[in-house]
Amino acid sequence: MKKEKLNPGYILIYVILIGGIIITVFPFIWMILTSFKTQSEAIAVPPVIFPAEWKLENYHEIFTAVPYAKMYLNTIFSAIITVFGQLLFCSMAAYAFARIKFPGRDIIFMVLLAVLMVPSSFFILPQYLLMQKLRLLNTLPALFIPNLFSAFGTFLLRQFFMSLPDELEDAARLDGCSRFAIYSKIMLPLVRSGLVALGILTLRFAWNDLMWPMIVNTSTEKMPLSAGLAYMNGQYTTNYPVMMAGAVMAVAPLLILFAIFQKQFIEGVAMSGIKG
């Protein structure tokens, strides 16, 4: 039997992919290993890879160093409200832009897309002044109110609504369905992949948002996990094992959700440019 020759191009591709996997996974592995180390091992030079003794006390100490349980609840509450808000408002706006013909629709949509070209840091001051006027500074609603709607979410779901055939709406109208019934009972179930993709992206953003919570809230009792862990970064010294223990528990829910909905997420992102 003739031996098949290995294609040098494939070898190079596999080497690059394996290198990318190592670069991506290494920080997570290092974070987990550091969460079991002592402070001296975490800052040792040269670095200590494996701890001499696996210290589980770091996972207990994080709850006493900061109000970690309260921050976890703040993060969960804020993330859930943000996800449901974006799925509701963005899907309604996307359906209107994709399926309803009204004067100035394309112009309004182009103005909406222009928001994506502006850096998000430009909106921090107006949002802060708005929260101040509403007397919501240092409160939980201040964490999620500015993020209940996004131009990106509207654009993403609009692509899905535009890919659906017009015959579905025509048949629903003949059956006497109202506009809201067509949107909620017929169209939304057909764009489930897009909703899952937007939900995961929004959850990741809401879970990891750092700058806005640190600006709008000053009390640790009102901070999410991202701001709370950054708060542990001391001026003179930082307890890295305890911080990494908190980071491991903070990242775990996102990894689990992505593993469960990985197929729908990839399908939703891949189909977002189907038509437009």
C-alpha cells in the first residue's frame, strides 16, 4: 500500500490552530492554578506552575474579602434584566425595520446604524447625567437601564426577519392575525437562533461590563462581579489567589451556558448575514 504524503499546508494549518488553542486556553488554566496557590507562590519569580499544596481556603476567603455573594446576585439580576430587555426591544424594532413599510424607515435605520460607529465611551457622560437626573446613581437599575436596547441587537435580528418569506405574513393576515400576533406567535419562533445568539452576546457583555458599573456605583453592595473583583486590586498589594478564585466562579456560568447553547449560538452568528 502506498503511503499518503502529508500536505505541508495542512501541517502548517494544524500548527497554527494548536498554537491558537494554547494561547486561548492558557490564561484560563493559569487562573485556575493560581486560585489554589498561596500568595508567595502567585508572585514568585520564576513563576510556580503547580501549587505545592492545593489551597481551597481561597474560595472561602473571597466571600469575606468583599461582599461576593451580594455582587453575584447583583450580576445575575442585572444580566437577566439586560438580556430580556434587549431580546424584547431589539426584536420589536428589528421586526418593524424588516417587515413594516413606513415613511423614512431606511433613513431611520441608517441613523441607528451610525450609533455603531461611535465608541461606547462617548456615551458614558450623557448616560451618567441621565442617571443623575433620574436619581438612580449608586442603585441596581443604573447598571442595566442604559443597556436595555442596542443598535447591534436590532441589526442582528433584522437580518433574520428579512430572511423569512413574505407568504408567512400573508397567510397569517388571511387568518385574521393582528400585527402583534404575527410578530409574537409566528415570526419570533422562526428567529430563535438569532435570539439565542443575541442573548449570549448580551449576557457576556452584561456579565463582564466593568467601566460603567465602576462609574455609576461607588458602594460595593451595589457593584457586580467585574467591578467588585477590580475593587480588590489594592494600591500596594493584591491577593491574587483570592482574586483568581473569585474570577473562576465568575467565569464558570458563562462557560456552562456557552457549552449548552454552542450550536444555536454559532448557527445564529453564521446566519446573521444571510440577507440584507
